[in-house]
Amino acid sequence: MPELPEVETVRRGLEKLILGKIIQSVEVKYPKMIQTDLDAFRQDLPGQEIRTMGRRGKYLLFYLTDLVLISHLRMEGKYFFYTDEVPLRKHAHVFFHLTDGSTLVYEDVRKFGTMEVIIPELVDSYFLAKKLVQIRQKRILKRQPSKQLLKNQRNPLNQPFWTKN
């Protein structure tokens, strides 16, 4: 997982390349990376200008005209910017085609990265909800002795990988 300085470096690098650019279309090759509705993701982003870049912890924030794109690189996610033709690459999963002919490409070998789009007013609530989940999980882990903790099915670590909370 990239450390904070690496995420900040990515933010600064992208900021130099994509600020002021307008998204023309979005192509998603691996839909599981998109945490919000996939069709809405594809339809809402075209026409949005990339106004500023931000970072909240290890999350990259793309502040657009009316929306915020939240991206987490996870283990091996990377952004590549191509000014003209995009080479064929095995691990390229999300393509942001820009109106000037350039393309921003998200690549992730292990496919752990995530993206979602929210309205700007919900950014603080989004991260507060993430923090509350972390706090709740830590409290569950601290309160019980090991044997009870392992038996407790409310503990998210004990749930089978195919179930959702």
C-alpha cells in the first residue's frame, strides 16, 4: 500500500498534468473497482472539468465541476497520463478520455484500487463514516478475550469472504 508521501507525490504530479482538463468519456474495463453505480459513474463524469486535486489520508480526491471523484490506490494502483495514443497495457482498467485528446489511465496489477463519485457536500460525511467503521472494528477487537473474539460472528474478521456487512 502506498505510504502518505507517495500518495501526495501522485497528487502533485497529477495536478500538474490534468487541472483544467474536461472529461469527454469514461471507459471501465474492470467494473468491480467502481464502488458507486457503474452506469452513473460513466454518465456523470463526461463534461466535468477537473478543477483541483486533494488528498485525504491515502485517498486521492479529484474535485470536478459538480462532483468529487474519490480514488484509493490500494496496493499497486497507478495513474498514467498519455497526451495522444494510449498503448495497450494488460493492467489498465479505467480510462478517462479528455477533450484535448489526452487520456488519464488507472492501472492496477492486483485490482484492489477503488473509485467512487459523490457530491462535494458529502465528502466530510464519507470520511466520517469510514472512520466510524474503523473505530467500531477496533472496539470489537479490544473488548473481548481472544477465544471469544474468534467465536464472535459480529467481528468482521470472522465473516466468510463471500458475505457482506
